[in-house]
Amino acid sequence: MNVVDAIVRKRNGETLPDDLIRGLVDGYVEGAVADYQMSAFLMAAFLRGLDGAETAALTDAMLRSGTVLDFSEIPAPKVDKHSTGGVGDKVSLVLAPLAAACGVVVPMISGRGLGHTGGTLDKLESIPGFRTDLEEPVMHRQLAELGVVMVGQSARIAPADRGLYGLRDVTGTVESIPLIAASIMSKKLAAGLDGLVLDVKYGSGAFMQDEADARRLAETLVGVGVANGCPTVALLTSMDVPLGRAAGNWPEVAESIRCLRGEGPRDLERLSVELTAEMLVLGRLEDDIGAARSRVRRAIADGSAIERFRLLVEAQGGDLSVIDDPDMRSGAEPVFDVRSDVAGIVQSIDAREIGLACVAMGAGRALKEDGVDPVAGITLNKTVGDPVGRGDVLARLHGSDLDRVRGVAERVASAFRWGPGTPSQRPLILGRFAAGSWSAVGG
């Protein structure tokens, strides 16, 4: 393969054939294509774009650069969910055991937080003893027994993605929808799925802050999934305010436990139910979304969802005592209250500022190599539409380092906006994309 010719052809706006894209990726993983050559190709793709066929071919090449897991010996449908990330987005913690309790097998491979959005692995590891580094035979056995496993990406899964993402991060080519889609889908499709549900967020606390871009990303992700033989559905959801009342690590786990018991915030429960219901339909366990929603809500009401979470935690080495009583978690108590110096009605809460405050407290990472504080986070006492009196507690801050916690108090307070009347709010779920078209979401 002539690497320079491939770069020039993409630079000139040509559509590259599948075998040329595969050759580039394979050559890069094997060391035959240099970093500077792949960087040039990424910039050409960033500037000229990749069409649907090229994006699907890139995804497939990245996917097959490593191990593709095979859970075909498990007869139940294998369906997963991926979120593009947001502040307070702990849906995976609720959805994975909830879907398993409804009969779906969920081989969930998750990531860590970077920037203002949290990572599922960091949240899970705030459960004392919880392991996310299981070997493949252990994953297979746990999936067969419990129907759910929640782990991190191993070195064998989509190794091309790690190299390409590192190059994109330092060459100004991160914000490319085809490259983002190939990165996400190569890792998810490596889990050998029968279906995938996507939660594509947009707003101040999301990676995508423009609705048109978010819709285009959803369409691209679904197209890549379908082109690679995986039935895929996307929901477009709002991330202007934090999801639920908790942001951070252990505070989000505690809120997830309450949600699985039927005691969670309404927005978190609704989104968790809707995404899980989509999984049931994709897995052909229900024929229509209304019946699927009812089945999911029953799993919460009858206790099977929280029991499946307990079994998941036990199987992966976690401490069940803190699941049964989240307040028993060492260091879980709030250490500082943020109070209002004005009166009014909360009109909005800047989700991005809340996320950045969590990072500054130690709940997230500014750099990949940074450690995290497992108990750090924020619990919102007031949310959009709530009346606030002077001196009322707006938020309670959690963390091991009191100086860092106190240092973000003003930032947290400044994320709140007040006014005299009832605020207007964007719907939580703005649309559903499947089979090439958008539709409204009821329920």
C-alpha cells in the first residue's frame, strides 16, 4: 500500500475504498505506518470528511485491530448502551442491572472520566472493593450467571482506537463527527452485541453543545452500527442541567441505588426507563415500547432491579454493606454547604460549571494520569423551578480534601441563576433516531 497516495487522495476529497482504509489502520497498528503519516491522514479526514461508507470501514478496521468478544453461547439477547457523556449522568449504573433483571444480557465496557463529564468506571470503583479489570473467562461466566458485567476496556479491545485517539488529541482533530463515531463504535461493537442503544446529549454540560451537531452525531453513530450488522437506536437528550441531584463519584452511586429502589429523581428514572425499554425492544423481549416500559418499571417496583445490582457488586468484589446503606460509606457525609445570598426561583443551573467544580474537588481528572477522590461530588438541594430563600442550602459538597472542597463553593453558587417566575425548560428527551428518521418520544 502506498501510504502517501492514500493521504493525498483523501486530502483531495476522494472517497477511499474499504481495503485502503483497512490497510492504513492495520499498518498503523503493526508499525508500518508512522505517527506522522497517520496524523496527516487524520487531518485530511478532519478537513475533507468521511462519508458513511468510509466511517463504517474505519470503524470495522479499528474494531478488528484487536479482540472481538463472542458471547454467542449465551442464548439471551446481548444489548448495551452508550452515552456521549454529561454531568450527573449515572444512567449506566441504573440501566445495566435493570436491563439484566428484565432478561437482557448486558456486557458493558465503560471508560473513565476526563474533563467535566464523569466516567462510569470511576463511579463503580467508589464502591469499596469493586473490580473493573475482569479477565474474559470471568466475564463470560458472570454474564451467563447474572446477565450483566461492568468492566473497563482491556488492551486487547480496539487497540487502534487508543493510538488514533492519542494522535487526534495532539493534532487538533478530535472534533470530527466521523472520527468520534468510529472511536465510540469500534469499542462498543467489540463486545459482540445484538443491539445498541445510544444516549446522545447536547447542552452546556455535554460534549456536543449544538443541537444540529448532536443530531448529526446520532445519525452517524446509528449508521455505523447498522452498517456493521448491529441494530442501533439513538435518543437525543438534554444536558443543560445536571441529571438528577448528584454529580461526582460516590454521590452518584448513592443516587443510583435510590433510583433502583424506586426513590430516585424523576428525570433520572424516566431516562433510565426509556433507554432500558429500547434495549428490550432491540433484544426482541418486547414488541412495542409501551410494553417494554411497563416491564422495566415492574422490575424496579418488585425489587428485582436493586437485587440484580447487589449481585453484580458482590460478584465483582464490592462491599454490599454500602449498597444496603449508602450512608455507611466512609467519607460519604457532606463536608460543606453552599448557601444562597439571594431569594428567588432557580431558573437554570450551568451543568458544565457543576462538572468543572467536581473535577476541581478531585472527582474527575484534568489529566489522564490524575487520581480521583472516590467520595468527591456535589448533591444539589435545589434544582430548576425550586424557590430559594436567602441563606437556603443550594448544594452540599462531599470530598476528602476540605481545602479543595471549600475552594469550589463560589463556583458552585455562581452556577445557579435566579428569577421571579416559572422557568422554561427544554424537554429531557428531544427525539429518537432509528431506521433513517427522527421521531418524537412519548411515555
